[in-house]
Amino acid sequence: MSKKRTTIPKSTRFEDALAELETLVQTLEGSDQPLDKSLENFERGIALSRFCQQALSDAEQKIQVLLQEAGHTELSDFEAEED
């Protein structure tokens, strides 16, 4: 597997990485690709997923620091609404 394709540049925007990941998921779910292409797309998807998870973690930490600096001492975890 090409290191170039699985390495996500730090300059990549979260929104761009997420959009590419969503496209890859749709491709993997809906097409009859050769096995090697599916594995390549899966590996790229894992790299994008890790990148997005790290970006979200970094944003969460920054928000916690900003809230603490603003005097909000009680922080709680965000719970998403279920559809």
C-alpha cells in the first residue's frame, strides 16, 4: 500500500477529510470493485477516520481549555440526541 495515499497531510481540513471518508464508505458499500481496490479504499478510510477522530479530540481539548479560562469550572460530556 502506498504510504502517500494513507498519510493525511496536517493541512487537510476536517470537513474535506470527512467528505472523502463518506464517499469512500458509499463506494465500498455500493460497488463491485476488485478486492485490491476495495482494500486500498478501506485502508484510506481508516487513515481518514483516525485523522477525523484526532481533529475532534483536539477541538474538544481546546474547548475545555477555553471554558476553564473563562471560569466555567464544571465541564460535562456532550451527549448527542438520538434520532
